[in-house]
Amino acid sequence: MLRKQVFSFKQAKSFFHTTNAVRKAYFYDMPAMSPTMEKGGIVSWKFKQGDSFKAGDVLLDIETDKAEIDVEAQDDGKLVKLILNDGSKNIPVGQPIAILAEPDDDITTLELPKISENSSNKTKKSAKITKKSTKTVGKQAEKSVTKEITKKNDYLPPSPVFHKSDPNQVLYPSVAILLAENNISPQEAFKKIEATGPKGKLLKGDVLTYLGKISPKSLISITEYINKSASLDLSHIELRKKVELPKKPEPIVLKTCIPLKRADIEKGQFTKTLRDYINKFKFLAHQNAWEINNNKSQFYDPLFEALLIPEPYAPRFTVEYKLKPLFADKNNDTQLKNDIFDMLTIGVINNTNNNNKNQENYLLDIEVTVSNKYSDAKEKSERFMDYLKTLKF
């Protein structure tokens, strides 16, 4: 059973043979649950003989070959007599299964309708005729379908898209369902149906063409289009020529040498003072002109200015320097590096030798690399070089 449905008594009433004009009791016939239903069965009655029911009550459960259905009463009434009991099967549609009456009727004095033998015989005969006609029509339809199916391969136009079906293939669910609905076994399909799928794979379109539901020409055109798009033609594709990216401009490097003299000062203090001067010059060089001269407009806003200048706090240049002694001891020929810890260490190591001297000359070798990312980098680098010229000890 698929699922339980509700069938109203109002719908079933269209199938009743009522005789209320002559007598108040009337037949309750087996209703048709669908246009194609021919017979059904009674699962169970929900009321006993003599019981009254109200509108909306479920009178009985009816079983078909597809579902089990609840039949509800649309109006109030009374179950007078059960003609067919629970478990009755193969009941033709329209055959009386019970006798009903109005809720106020007295069953003891009520005249019940009689089922005439002629009507029952007619019902049986009509059922037999219906069965026979159905069988003959079904056989004729099967024969016609079989004839059409056997002829299908004969009038398929010759095309390279059709191939013999692979008998070892696993059918797609859509193909398997379509074959089952048309009572075609997979073995029969492999023998009779031409395949258009890869490696003899049966497709849904192949079965539909076999059944005559789509034309072979449509199947051929669709298959040819799919096969044409299945593989890429790379014969006409040309490789893109290698594009040479423009070379990045060489960074501008500014160099200078400044002589320095250390007098009456320890070497460690000398290198520390030199480092502080260089950091101060770098800071001043990165400032703007109005910041240096303190000549700001009354409308000056640092946040607004920061928005105008791209990355205002990014360094515009880098500085590397070496401090070379001009008259160094033979045992101490060390050049100071940019790392302050190295310079301090060298100062500590050479502290003993330096204490013996009151004066020592040095050469400050400075290299400034200008960033090519900012338009004001060169200007600020040159400003830094100008500051270096004022360096004196």
C-alpha cells in the first residue's frame, strides 16, 4: 500500500442507488476510488449493524491495488445492514455492499430494498464482459505494440550514432524504470534496442525512440550534437606569445663619504652618538616641509593630510653605513656594521686600545637606497643627504 487517503461519503454518494422517494432505506454501492478502478475490497467496517453515524465519521476502509482509503460520511445516517463483511475482495464497482437509512428511521418497521437476481446477474455479466473486453483490448494492444516494437529497428535510419547495446552494462535508474513500466526486460532491451550512449550504453532517449514516443531523427540530431561537443578540437589553437613584462626600474642609490674625527670621547659613545644623529636625520627627512618649518595653515588637519599622501608613514628610503678607521691598529682592522649591537661590541672589544689614544680619524661611508614606489621618495632622500653634510663631532 502506498498511503492512506480519505474518501468522503459525499463523493461516494454519486455511486449510490437511492430509493428514498419510495422507501427510506437505500443501497450503499462499492464506490470507484479512481476513473480506472474496476474492483476493490473491504478492509473493515467501522460501525456495526444498527449503529448511527455522523457526518465526518469513517464508515469503512476500502482497499484497492494501489492504496488503502478511508471513506467518510458526509451526512448523518444509520447502518441498517451489511451485505458484504470485512475481508471481502474483488468487489466490482457499483455492487451493493450495505444498506443505509436516515438517522431517525426505525429499523424494525423500515422496508429494506431487495437485491434482484436479474440485477445481480447483470452486474456479474457486465463484470465478466468488462473483464473479457479488457483482456481482448489488452491482448490487441500488446500485439499492436509488439508489432510496432519489432518494426522499430527496421525503419531506424542508418546512422553511426547507433551501436549494439552492451549486455553487461548497469542500467541508469531512469532507463530501468522506463523499461519496467513498459514490461520490457533488460535482456530483451539489450537484444532489440540500439544504444547511442558511449560503449553501447542504453540511454532514456533510446528506449523512448524504441517505444515510438520520440522520432529517430530527433534522437540522431541530439546524439550527434552531444558527440560533437564531447571532444575538443585543439588543432586550431595557437599558444599565446610570451609577453615580456616591463622591467622594474633600477632603484636610485645615493652614496657619500664623510670624514669624522673622534676626540676625547670613548669609541662606544662615539658610535652611539653617530647612530642617534642618523636616525634623527631620517626622521626629519621624512617630514613634510610645513612640519619642519612649523608653517601650517589654519585649515591644516593631520588626518586629511594623511589621506592625501599615499602611505604617509611608510619609509621612502633605507640607509646603510660603515664607519672605517683611517689610522687603525694592525691588530684591529674591523669595520663597523649597521647593527648597533655589533658596533657596541666592537667598541667594548677595542676599549683597551682606544683608551690609549686621545684622537682617531674615521670615514663614514653611507649608501641610501631610494624607493621607486613613492613620488616624494627622491626628494626626501636628497633632504637626508643634505642633513648628513651638517654632521660634525
